[in-house]
Amino acid sequence: MVQDATLTTGMREEGGFEVIKKAILNLPLRHKEPVSTYGEGNERRLARKHKTANVDKFSWGVANRGCSIRGGRDTEKHGEGYFEDRRPASNMDPYIGTSLLAETTILWEPTLEAEVLAAQKLALKV
């Protein structure tokens, strides 16, 4: 399974866990777009079996392999680090998947209302 560990300089510095949580806010708003490029037959793999997330529902957690996005325990503990997207299959095109993930977490700016809704759904305090 290909896992995309995502990080920017801000995520690896002091206070980076807050940067990570802000990046994660965008992901449920565009969940279906990246998932559709994450490999042929991936919907069979993402069936909540064998420590995988549900293909239809976005989730995130710390040290939780059953989530769409997983933050490392050390990332939370130290307040900086990385997160990984656990949705891609081994047969995905890494250029397409990575570009969509970067676009969504770094470049894309949703409306303020969409961000508030996402924060409420994910119970993030940002």
C-alpha cells in the first residue's frame, strides 16, 4: 500500500500540529476527488476491513490506522511532524494523487462557512 506522508516546513516546526490540523480541515470538503484517483479497485480495499478507512466517509485520528488520515503519536506529542493519507492503493498514479493532496491541503482555499462546517464535523479546535 502506498502511503503519502505529507508535510511542509511549517508542519515540521514548533506549532506544526496546528498547521497539520488546518490542512486536514480541507480534506473532507474534497474527499471524493482524490479518492477517485487513488487506484483502480480501491473501493474494495477501503471497506473498513484490515485497518482501512471507509471509502465514502472521511476520518482522521492520531495513531489510528483505520482512518483516512493518520497523524503520528510523536507528531501530536511533540506538536510537529507529519500526517499520512492512508487511502491510496499501490496502483495509483503518485503524481496525480500527490498533486491533488497538495492542492487540497496547501493551495485550495474553501469558503469560511465550509471551513467552519468541516471543523465542527472533525471536532478540531483551530
